[in-house]
Amino acid sequence: MDNLTFGLTLTIVGAGGTLFSLWALTLFIDLLKKLLPYKEEEEEKEEES
């Protein structure tokens, strides 16, 4: 494998791995948002009154 082929392969694998990691992180954050919904403090104060 010459240097150009190796460089292009490494670039594609690296960029693909980065994009896949970001996509997986996005799915994980969306899952956490569904499992642990955010409550604003104003809503909590209204419910207590």
C-alpha cells in the first residue's frame, strides 16, 4: 500500500469514526432526555402552591 492510499484510507476511516461517534452520542442524549425529562423550576413552584 503506497502512502497516498494509506493516507486516504486513514482519513476516511477517521472521519467516518468521528461521525459515527457523534451520531451515537446524539442518540444517547436523546434517550436520556426521554428517560429523564427536564422540569423547570417555575412548574415545580406552581405545583406546590
